Amino acid sequence: MWEYRTETFDSIFDTKRSLKEKCNAILETCGNEGWELVNFQCVGGAGSMMILVFKRAK
């Protein structure tokens, strides 16, 4: 069995550097808690929102 976690954040006003910092912070936090990234999407106008989906064994 799996459990899932979804993280979202706005990215419209981010620079390339700040977007990388946000992603890295989420990836590090979730990774340390045993979550594995399984999917991500940029949605909205000009990719204004990031959605990251994680899973881990229940």
C-alpha cells in the first residue's frame, strides 16, 4: 500500500534561482521524511503553479 502527498506552490514571480531553491527545499524535506517524487507538473498561465506528487510505503 502507498500513501501520497501533494505539494503545490506559485511560481509566476520566481526567478530561475528562487524556483530552484523552492523545489530543492521541498524535495529535501520530503526526501528526509521518506517520500519519493513520482510526478510533477507546471500548470496555469505560463506555468504559474508547480505541483509535486510524492509517495511512500504505508
